[in-house]
Amino acid sequence: MTQPSDQGAALDNLLTESRSFPPSEEFAAEANATSALYDEATADREAFWAKQAERLHWDTKWTQVLDWSDAPFAKWFVGGRLNVAYNCVDRHVESGHGDQVAIHWEGEPGDQRAITYAELQREVSKAANALVSLGLRTGDRVAIYLPMIPEAIFSMLACARLGLPHSVVFGGFSAEALRTRIDDAEAKLVITSDGQFRRGSAVPLKAAVDEAVSRTPSVGNVLVVRRTGIDVEWTEGRDLWWHDVVDAQSDVHAPESFDAEHPLFILYTSGTTGKPKGILHTSGGYLTQAAYTHFNVFDLKPDTDVYWCTADIGWVTGHSYIVYGPLANRVTQVVYEGTPNTPHEGRHWEIVQRYGVSIYYTAPTTIRTFMKWGNDIPAKFDLSTLRVLGSVGEPINPEAWIWYRENIGGNRAPIVDTWWQTETGAIMISPLPGVIAAKPGSAQRPLPGIGAKVVDDTGAEVPAGGGGYLVLDEPWPAMLRGIWGDEQRYRETYWSRFAAQGFYFAGDGAKYDADGDIWLLGRVDDVMNVSGHRISTTEVESALVSHPTVAEAAVVGATDPTTGQGIVAFVILRGGVAQDQAKGAEAIKALRDHVAKEIGPIAKPRQIMVVPELPKTRSGKIMRRLLRDVAENRQVGDVTTLADSSVMDLISSGLNTSA
Ligand code: WT7
């Protein structure tokens, strides 16, 4: 395991950052959150969460806030019953907001659709009736493999309405990645589209489903949305068009209530081994924390704000901060299908201007990309409606934070740097705008009701100024309820490192500054963070060694100015492979494409270096630290624990000649 102190010099600079931006008086006076929230939560945590749960409509009230007797398996709002989709849709119609726009959707080619809450209720009801007509029953799993189109949200909510746990698979994942996820959850239905628009062209999507589903015995039907009109292969009896099946349904559907702990979704994320983990989330606690955090962290005013989270629903940010939290809060939001530079690099700012977006939530990698494109691009648009800016996915460097504040937020809008994970389900550490003076690069404090600490190897809290591991020391309502089908892995991954203290181990390094604010320093395990996406080194290594020319591979995440980390792979070729040819540009390209095919384009290594050996300890463990030194063009560090200390010379000299 990497020591937090190895996190790289760049991150140490964070701690010399001393600027701080207090909220304006006007903002503070109107803010949803006040410092009283901290006091209330400290006085009685469970009473605090019970109060937050009152944001939702419960068909049956709970009898106990938290049952932690079977730790680390939590039960929140025990005995409570609710329908998640009813909470996100129907109740807003019933309270007289049926005409409020829920979603301003914009497709990449420029097509637009405004969907009111009343329309959302009809669409979700039709989709729910369709799923029932296909024979799905409470508890059955549904895989959703769709681009950012309204049907993706209708599908998720229809599943929630029927108690069918969904497993959304990011549309950028390969057929093979989709297949393993469908298989692991034994999904009965896959919802997909013919294709999707990407950088101005229509690219196939259903083709990957056809390939995946040919080897997934659990799948009975594939429901296909027509998005691009491109040709698709068709399997009679299995494949169904959305417009045939869903449009024929009644637009009325009565929601039933489910237990607070009924599974809501499974979402796969990378761990330290090659096999992705199916993170399981349930209903009542998850929705409570998603709604509470969305309301307070983004200061949402449902009657006047226009909110926009740029994530894809294939990631947890899309689940919690496009679908569940915002809709539970009766948001009006923008959902955009495409990339930020199609057809021009001002696309996001054009959208902000068109809809009057007031809250904007994105990732540091996107902010750094905007920086690269230049200040003159956002300067051409009216961004004066923006009043809260958010960041998520990886540590944000102070330079990007300041650029965001000045060029997007007009030196006015508070920035919330929100730390959380797929596993935590909702935001855990973030400044509250209007309450906390923001510091560029720091997520600062656990939210009211959340317990987080920085501890050393022994689990003891480090003093102000000290660094170590981030742990969560109290159960929280949106916490994962396990890893689908693998109780042991759940215990080992998160709860064994600090078992004596009963802390959840987040896998991140962190430091306290002199004020006791938390600064996140990146992962301490073999998980890379590329553009805010978690990818495991082992997963990429297995993809590489599955190629016929590769004997062995080691993968590291190297610091990258735009994507946070870039994937750098070191490969040893098999004996008998014509070395010169296999080192050539063509061969390297073939390897990169092979990884994209096995996992998805997001996992394509930035760089692949062919080496004669890999640095290993006497026990055979690859020393990634040394490879990171090479990948980041640094003097190679201490080699004394290598089984053969000359290996690094061999690697370095080989690289010089092959370059
Ligand atoms: C990992 C979780 C949470 C949704 C997106 C990613 C890193 C996330 C921050 C932040 C520093 C952050 C951590 C974490 N991370 N947000 N604000 N500051 N690091 O979800 O794919 O589950 O990844 O992302 O390393 O463990 P995820």
C-alpha cells in the first residue's frame, strides 16, 4: 500500500495554500444551511437524521432510526416504507407543481425537450407498466446501458417505482465489461438504445449489448430506445422497441410502498482486484441523505434555481445528483447528452446562458480542460445567473479552483468541493456555502451528521497539521449495504483495516491543516483516478495480459495535468514475439485498442512502454512506486528492496533506446 506521504510534491503544495473565501453577507442571509445544523447533529445524531428523513413522504413511518447491531451491515429507518419514485415525481405533481419543468434536456445535435413533473409522472408510469408487462417482478434486476437521454431517467425511476434494483452501466464501457456486470447481477432485462451521439456522429450502442447478451443466460429481453436511427441487428422474441412497448401503455400507475431497506440499485466500481464490485444501495436512508446533501450543499431553491450536474448517469454522481437527490427536492435541472466541445468549446456556457443555470456541478478534470481551452471562451457568454459551483471526483488543485471561481463564478459564487464515493452514496465532506469560508483545494469538513477523521496506521487520530488515512467513524444513511453477492469482500475491503476501531476505510490519504480542515490527497491503494473515474491497475493489467503478445504487465497512474492521473503501462512481451515489430507504433496502438475493447475507452493507457523486466520485491510484488518514478520522469527512488536492483537500470536504458 502506498504511504500517504508518497502522494507527490504537487499535493504538498496544497498545504501552503492559505487563501480563504468567506461567503458574502447576502448569500449567508438567504442560505438554506446555517451553523445550527452542525450543533443539531452534534447534540443528537439520530434525531438529526430522523428530522432529515422528514423531507420524504413515508407510507409507513419507521420505528427505529438506526440498527447497527449487525455491523457493518446497517439498517436505517427500520420498519419505514416508501416509494422512491413517488418521492421524486408524483408528490410534486400532487402538491401543485405538475407544470414545473423537471428536466430541460438538450441532445448533442441540439434537439431540446422540456419535461414537466406531470409529464415525468406519465413517462415513468408508462415505463413501469411496460416493465410489468414484460414479466418483471419486485427484486428482479434490470441493466441500463443508455446515453444521457430522458429515457435513461425514466428507466431508473420506473425500476425504483417497481422495486427492481437497477444496474446502470456507463455507455462508454465495452461489451465485455457490460457482460460481466449483467452476469454478476443476473439481470433479466437490458435497456439500451440503437446508438448514441458522440462528438457529432452517431455511434452504435446496441451492438455491444448483442455481443454481451449472447453469453448472459439471465437476460430475457432487450428493450431498445431509438435515438440515432442507425441500423441495428434484431433478435426476434428477445429485442423490443421502446416505442412499441412503452408507448402502448397506460400513463397511470399506482406506486406501492417498499421497505426502507429494499435494494434500490447496484453500481459497479473498480477495486484493487480485477473484478469490479457491485456496490449495493437501498432506499430510505439513501434518498434521505441524497436529498439532504443536495438541498444544503448546493443551497437549492426549488422555485427559482436551475441546476446542472454534468455527470453521466453511469456514475454515482449521476444517480445521486441528477436523478435521486435533485428530483426528490423538486429541482428544475438541465440534462445534456454530449461532450463539452461539440460543436464548439463554449457549449457548456451557451447552455448556462440559454437556461439561466444557477448551480453548476462538475469535475476538476473538466475545469482543467476549460482552462486549457482559454479564458476567452466562457467570457463570451452571460454566466451571471451562476450562484453556486461544485466540484467532485478528485482533489481539485488550487489553481483550477481559483480559475473556476474567477472565470465561471464571477468571483462571486461559492465553490463546494465535495468528497464522497460510490460506496458512500452521497456527499460526506464539503463546505456548506453560506456557512463556511471556502479554501481552494480543501473539502474541509464532514457535513452535519457525518463522522470523518484522519488517522495514522494504528487508527489514532492525527493532530492538526498531520497526515494519514481518511476513515468514516460513524454509520451514515446512504452508506453501501454491501457488495452484491460477496459479503466477505465487503468486510475485507472496507472494515478490516481498522477493525479494532470499527472505522470504514475509504482508501484515500488525507491531511488536516492547522484549522483542522481536511485536505484529500488521492488514493492510497492500487486504484487510479483518471478524469474522476476509478480504474484499478489490476483490471488494466489483466486486460493487457489477455493479449497474445503480452507476457506480463504492470500499470501505474502517473500525474497528468488534465486528467489528474494518466494510465501508464509497462509490458513484457512473450518470448517468440518479434520484439522490434511488437514495440512499433502499430503494435502499441493495437494494445491500447485491446484495453479499450476489454474495459472501455476510458481505460486506454496514455502510454505503453515495452520493457525487458519489471521491478519486483523478493516476494514477487511489483514495486509500482519505482515505475511511477519512471512514468513521471523522476529520478528513480530507493531500489534496495528489489530482488534484483539492476532491473531499474535495464528498464531506463531500454526506454532511452526505444524512444
Ligand atoms: C474516489 C471515489 C463521488 C463521485 C465521483 C467519484 C476521489 C471524489 C473527491 C474530492 C478528493 C475525491 C476519492 C474517492 N474523490 N471526490 N472532492 N476530493 N478526492 O466516485 O468513482 O466512487 O471515486 O474519488 O479518491 O475515494 P468514485
